[in-house]
Amino acid sequence: MGKLNARKAAALAKDEPHKTADGNGLYSKRVYTKEIRSVIGKLKIDQVTVLDVREVIRRIVDSNRPTIANDTLMYI
């Protein structure tokens, strides 16, 4: 992993998770677990392609959840 990717990963690790309606702050984890992990969870950061990201978003949009698709795109 290059220096830039390492810095991005470190910055993301420090990022506070968004609060959910009940205030427990696990929204970003839920989005990753439910939407992202099944498609690209086993790939290294430098292996993820635009097509992989599009597949994640397509699956969510196909399930008629455009708001979740937009939120997921923010976390990718």
C-alpha cells in the first residue's frame, strides 16, 4: 500500500461513525457490514475497481433504496 493510501486509511480509521437515530453511532459499520462487505470486503484497497464500487451501488439501487446507495457511496 502506498503512502497516500496508508494516510487515507489512517484518516478514515480516526473518523467518528455517524450517529444513528438511537444515538449509538454504528451507522457506518452497518452500511459496511450490510452493503459493502459482501461485494468488496475481501479485496485489498488497491484491488478495488470502479466496477466493484458500481456493483455495490447497483445492488442497493436495484433493491429500491436510493438514500442508502448515496450513503454507501460516501463510505466507499
